[in-house]
Amino acid sequence: MNGTTLAQFAAGLILLIVGADLLVRGASRLAMGVGISPLVVGLTVVAFGTSSPELAVSIGAALAGQADIALGNVIGSNIANVLLILGLSALITPLVVTQKLVRREVPLMIGVSVLLLLLGLDGAIGRLDGLLLFAGIMAYTFFAIHQSRQETAEAAAGPELPLGRADRQESGQTWRQIGFVIAGLALLALGARWLITGAVSLARLLGLSELVIGLTVVAVGTSLPEIATSVMASLRGECDIAVGNVVGSNLFNILSVLGLAAAVAPEGVAVPPGAQRFDLPFMIAVALACLPIFFTGYRIARWEGTLFLAYYIAYTMYLILDAVKHDVLMAYNTVLFGFVAPLTGITLAVLAYRSWHRGSPP
């Protein structure tokens, strides 16, 4: 049993690494071949592809009459995307953030998160709400691709012959790069499934409870493709894909995953009072935290990545303590939300103000 479990865990990890490498390589070359920037590919093709586990889980839960799972899946994945994935990626190499992402996509991510909270104030995301959200992802995807192709065409204006020849050479390999993207997504999906299964089995062998397994292994499980892709993109120097994957996945999770789940669920997706009071506001706070960090020189430094990771660990600890109603929960809340979080917010605000006041270049 131990040998099989370890083998499955190792095989899943290998498939994730290989799949992420194929996806990043194919996506970056595909962007050059079809005239779309790597940032937009990260925001759309890569982000949507790596969010497919969340889509499958949420749609399946909605059709099975367990639509509540969809909300927790989206909120948990969005928090993990920013705190865990960007944190890990920035630890590998500082991530340069484009000015366009800070001015357009990050505010859009914040706005969509706030919209989700407003739609859920009545206790549910209904079918009409779901259709509205899904229409949003369709409009955003069309706009992002159209805008990118237009900007690329304007930037490429110049000598006709050399440029046209280069374009033909790239376009001849388009289908090969699409094949890399599809193969990478398939390996990511299979690798994530094997790794989750192996990790759950290992956790049980170590004597961990079902509760702890659910709050840790399974919660991060659907974000494994995003983790593998962004980390691999960082290693390959594709910062636009690494950051775009996270922001794009968060947009896709709310607008498409939750939108479709609410549209197909007979009674929509319930939003319990606890989610309205804590989980959704915390997701919005995490999205808001991106702005001051991104504004400090338009990069995510290693210390900022460490800060993100520390907050993800703190958030996970809160979930575990709250679930088991531990005696230290009150003191933990006081320290985390009464001292650490406000101090961090003030520090980031001061750094953002200084960076903005000095006119740091993008």
C-alpha cells in the first residue's frame, strides 16, 4: 500500500511538472505566432485551462444538488491563487508586473469579487445572476484578445517582407504549439488527480483526520494546475504568464465557474451568512492586497511573496482552528485580525504611496 501510494504521488508530481512545462512552452510560442501577447494568453488560454478542475468540480456539484460546494471551491481557489501561487512564484524569482495588468485586470478582479458579494447578499446566486456572470467572461475574453491583437499589429508595423516571412514561419507551427497546450492541460489534469489521490492516502497513513485532509490537501488540489503552471512559468522567465494565469484564473472562477454552476443549479448557489461575513470579504481583501504590492515598482519582490505565503498559512490555520472550535481560536483571531493584518495593510499602503509619489517606472 505504501509503495503504491508513493508511486502514485510521485507519478502525479512528474505529470504536473511535464504538463506545466508543455503548457507554458506552447502558450508562449503560440502567443508570438498568432499576434497575442503572453500576458493575454496567460489571462485567457492558460488561466481557463488550469481552472478546468474547478469548473468540473463546481458543475458536477451543482448537477448533483450540492451547489454550495461550488461557492467554497471558488472562494478557496481564488485565495490560494493569490496568496499561495503568487507567493511561491515570487520566491523563485521576483515577478515583473505590467502596468496594463495593474490598471485594468487587477481592478477588474477586485470589481468582480465585490460584485459577487453584492449578488450574494440575498443569500443566493440565482440563475439570472449566473447568466450575468457568464456573459461577463465572454465579453472580457473577446475584448482582451481583440485589444491584444490590435496592439501587436500596431507595434509590428514596419518593413513588410521580413515581418511577413517571420509571421508565416510562426504560423506554420501554430498547430504544433496548440498540441503542446492541449497535451499540457491533459497531463496537468491527470497529474493533479493522481497527486491528490496519493496525498490523501499518505495523509491517512500518517493518521491525519478527514477534516484536516479536506481543509488542506483537497482544498489546494484543484489549484495544483495553476501552481505548477505559474511556478514553471517563473522558472522559464515567463512572468507575464505566471501573473496572468493567477489573475485570469480568479476572473474565470467567479464569472465562468460560479456563473455556470448557478445557471445549471435548480435553486442557484446558496451564499450562507458565514460566507457573507468572512470568506467573501477575505477574498476581496486578498484581491485588494495586490494593488499596493503591484504598485511598489510594478514587481512582486521575494519578501512580498513570503508575505503572501505567510498569510496563506495563517488563513489555513484559522480554518482548521475554526472547524475544530479550538480554545486558542479567540486569541488567534485577536492577534491575526487585530494586530498583524492592520499592520501589514498600513505598511503596504505606505510603500504604495511612496512608490506612487516618486513616480516609479513601470
